[in-house]
Amino acid sequence: MNAKDNSRTSFDRQAAAYDIDRNGSHARTVYRPVLDMDPEQFYREEAASQASC
């Protein structure tokens, strides 16, 4: 198995529990406002942010 396959296998193992275990806790804490946001609102704000750059 090469490095890319090893990486993919490792990622896939972690992904199943990422939303509930400690591996994802930092991201869930930092990005809570994004996770709670309505997807349409998120894309509108992202588009507005990109337009002002």
C-alpha cells in the first residue's frame, strides 16, 4: 500500500466518528456559528465576502 492509500484509509477510519468524537471537537467549537447557519445564508455571506476582495 502506498502513502496515498494509507492516508485515505486513515482518513476514512476517522471520518465515521469525526462529528462526535474528540478528533472533531476543536473544529466543532471554532466553527459552531457556521455549523448552525442556514446553508443558503452561508453561501450568500461567502459570495458577498468574495465580492469585496
